[in-house]
Amino acid sequence: MTSPKSLHYPIGAFEYQNAFHAEEVSDKIKQLERFPHDLQLLVEKLNTEQINHPYRTGGWTGRQVVHHLADSHMHAYLRTKFALLEKETEIKPYNEKEWAEGKEISSLPLSASLGILEGVHQRWCAVFSAMTQEEFSHTYLHPEYQTKVTLHEVLYHYTWHSYHHLGHLRLLLG
């Protein structure tokens, strides 16, 4: 039987180690670059009933998860660019639940968000790959939590976020 914790965090909760290791950074970039392809392969295995079903009681449907990933990663890409190019940037938070439950989501083809993820990840990984170690220490302020987030943490968090939600979608396969 699947535990409630594994339904919420199928690959475990996010844990961040602040130390910079070039080889780990390179590996995270490769994972982030590969994610849209991994997501596409999984989505192709899901039928309409599965994609429109929540992965757990009270959770989002597979459709909402896919569209959430595009929304979230578009925001994160832009936040990355702002932090890289502007000093002391403060990001604009958004209500991910409202975005995932938007009126258009139930009829929007998954291909719309899969295409966004492919392009955003290609751009995002190009940015990360071109960054120096010093640039990974650039930050943005998250006003909701009043915390500064480094671009190093952004890379690690969104690599985890990608495969965290891929784990949710795998739950739909049974």
C-alpha cells in the first residue's frame, strides 16, 4: 500500500545542499534538459481517463500537473533571468493553485504545455550552462517568504520539482 507521504512526495521531499560542485551542477542541468522528453514519454503512456484523474485524493489531475509544470517553469526561467541580469530583484509570486485550476485547463491540449516546457527548458539550460560559479550565487527575493534564493538553489529545486511531479504522474499508471 502506498503511504500518504509517498503520494505527496513520491521522490522524497526537497533537500538542498548549499555547496557548489561543478560536476553536480552539470548533472542537474542535464537532468533539467532531459525532463521535457521524460515527461513526453510518460504522458504518451497515459490514457484520457488517467490524465483527467487526480493522482491522489485532493490532488491535481494529471492534466493540471502538466499545465502546472509549464506555468511554474516559465515563472522560474524568468526569475532566473531577472536574478542574473538585475541586482536585488524581487520576484512576483503567483497563486499556483488558481493557475492550475483555471477555466481553460480542462480543455487545453497537453501539447500546449509540453511545447512550452521543451522551449523553456532548452533556454533555461542554455542560461545555466553559460553561467559562472559566481553567477550561481546571484539571488532574487521571494516576497511571500521573505527569503533570498540563489540561482544554485533554483537549479537544484527545479530539477527536483520536475521529477517530483513526474512521480505524481507515474502514480496514475497504477
